[in-house]
Amino acid sequence: MVSTGVKIVGTVSALIVLAAILYKKHETNSIHDRLDHVLSGLLRAERKVSQTSTKARVALGFGSCSDIFVDALPVFNKLNLIAPDEPEHFDSVNSTDSLAKLAAYFFRYGAAAERYVSNTSLFETIVSISDTVAGRRWALGGNAPAMANRMALEGLDVLLGSRLTPNLASSISPNIKVTGKSVKDEDVHVVLEYKTGEKWGKYISPRANRLILHSDNSNPYLKALEDFQREIKSFNPSLIVVGGLQMMDNFPFEAGQRIARLEKLKNLLKQTPSTTKIHFEMASFTDGTLLEEVYENVMLHSDSLGMNEQELPNLASLLTEGKITLVSEIVPRVATVLDQMRVIYKNMKNHPKSSRKLSRLHVHTLAYQAILTKKSSSWKNTMSAAAKAALTAHRYVCGSNYINLVNAKILMDDSFARSVRDSSNKVNFRENRPVSCWDEDDYEICVAPVLVCTNILQTAGGGDNISSAGLVLQI
């Protein structure tokens, strides 16, 4: 016979297991309910703007390329890259040794990076090897083409300043007018992607991201600039978007070539009528001198700036300390991001060398979207734009317009401080009304949580699509 004591122990154990199962089920249901409330709230905010103006015209430049998306670790293995004991940063790549150290430098932080490969034969080898990896895929690349396709998808009338090969042109929406001569050879970018938790040597990536390698011959020169300038006047856009200038980073220009191209671009922007807004989409810059030149020749002549959580502190550091940063927090506090946005806005809005006064900032992060707009400006629908950007982040990364909550999570806290300097001034996160907006000084700020995609299809190009989605509802 089984003793009474044994029976009691068995019964208690069974009850503990049952309680654990019921608790886990309750916890899962609670999380799903919260995600469902947030999704419904974001969708309501996005739909408050029924449709974009059919008259809205957008002109975008510059550059284009073929992107090959490929898992990073198989490429590292085929290149015989061994994870180094000591990661190291390089402005450009000229050997497998420098590539391994550079890759580890960003992989350990889960930080995005884009670097020029000065060794042409090495780059050709990387492309060749990448094209043999199972699951790799080719797609149209470049900031301007990606943003152009998104805006055409959203129903806008689009002009793209880029020189395309017939192959790349076939990937452009038929609703886009392309200015620039057709070319035979296209630049190629290798997008080395990795997932959260992937291990390389002793390093474990804390988040999904990518390292982009390129060895461009055309894009750094902004070769479509003159054709673009000729077309803009008759096109009469509501908005001009400038991107792709990071292709100039560490490129071996002859003396004076780079600044000459930037000054040519500045002249175009300064000649643009005030009725046409100008947006500059930032990217990864490691050459501090180039970033200063871009700031003086492009940003100071723009109404709006778009950037991610790494590019924001890079620019803020340049403006406050005169130097750039290479990596930043993976999921920065909302308060930190808002403070950096305020620094940039206050430094730029009345800059004596600017031909335009900065009136909009959009920062897209993994966990949330933050948009600052000047209240007296003609930018509109800030709340809906923040919601649409947040939804687009999930849709693009997951590769589906349908948002499946099984593949979503929220990284934002239940409340956040508006500033690091005043942690008591907090905004409570409301599930049913997830976009938080408030007024400060002469501007409005809206913050929207992202339903972070956990079943990742792609990360490269995310910022371009997110930034475009936000702009669509504000022009």
C-alpha cells in the first residue's frame, strides 16, 4: 500500500504543476491581450488620416545598387573568418583580418554598420561566396529607391534621381518616373544579416541586425544629380528627399571632388522654393569630416531629418562635442532619445548658416518611434504618422502586411520619463491609446511603441521604409 504521506506529496506536486500551467496560460493570455490592445490603438491612429493627398509629389535622390541579403555566419565560415579575441574598429576594410575584427566590433553590440571595402578582389570574393549561401536573395537596394518604392506604394507621385541598370529598373514601381541615364554596371552591396542570440566565437548578438559591405564605383559621385536638378523644376514636388550620402564615407576621392559634389547639392537645395519641403535621411558615418560637410551643405538646408538610434547620438555628439560616436545603446531610453532630439533641434532651428529652419525630426528605434514637429510648421498628422511608422516597422521586418501577434513583442516600459534631467515627469503607457503626444516650447512630440517583429525576414532597408511611411502622412 502506498502511504498517506506519499499520496499527499504526489497530490501537492500535481497541484503545483497544474498551478504553474494555469499561471503560464494566464500570463500568455495577458500578454496577447496587451498586444491586441496596442495593435488596435495603433491601427486606429493610423486610420485617422483616411488617405494621402493625390496631389502629393515627392522627388528622391540618390544612388542605387543590387543588395544581396545573406546570413552572416555562413559567409564568415566560408571566408575562414575566426572571431577575434579583441574586436577593433576600422573606417574601411582591406583584408579578412580587418573584416573579422570589424564584424566582431559591431556583432557583440548587435549594432548596424555599413563599411567601404577598399580591397576590390576581397570584395569580389565576398560577393561570390555570398551568392553560394543557401537562402540568399537579391533585391533592389539604395536609400532613395527603397523610399521611392514605399512612397509609390502609398499612392504618391514619385520622381527618382538615380542611374539604373535595366535589371534594377525592373524592380522599380511602374508609377515612378526615373531621371538619369541607364547604365550597364551596377554597384553591389552585401547585407550580412544575423539574428538575436546568434553566436560567433565568444560573441552573442543581443539583437538582430546587419553589417553592410560595399565597394561602390558610382554612388559616391551622385552621378544622377544634374539630371535630377533639371527635372525637379517641372515636376514641382511637395517634398524632396535626399539620402545615400553615406556612400561617400571613406571613399578614395581625388582632392576636392567630394566637397564639390556636396556644394553642387547644396546649391540645388538652396534654389528649391520654400513651398517644397526638404527631408534628409541619415545613415552610418565614420568620417567626422564628411559628416561635418554633410551637416553644413545638406542638413542646414533641410526642413526635416530622419535617423535611427545609432545615427541620432552620432549627430548630437558632433554638435555638442565636435566628434562622432560609433556605437550606442541597443534600446535607448525614451528620455535619452528625446533629450538628444531637443539638442539637435535647438542647435539647428536658428543656425546662422542655414537657409531653412529645421521643423521636423523623426527617430526610428527598435522599440519605438519618436517624431518632433514645430507647431507653426505645415507638417501635419504627427500622431498618425508615428503610428504608421511603428506599424510599418513590424510589417517590413516581418515581410507581411498582416500583423500576427504571435510574432510580436513590446520592449517599451509601462511608463517613460520625458527627459533624463527630470525623471519625475513621466508619461504612462496606455494600451488602448498607445501613441503619446504632448507640447513643449514651440514643438510637439509624439512617441509610438513598435510591435517588434520576432520572426525576422529582413532588417536592411527598414529605416527607409519606416521614415517614408512617417513622411507620407505629414506632407
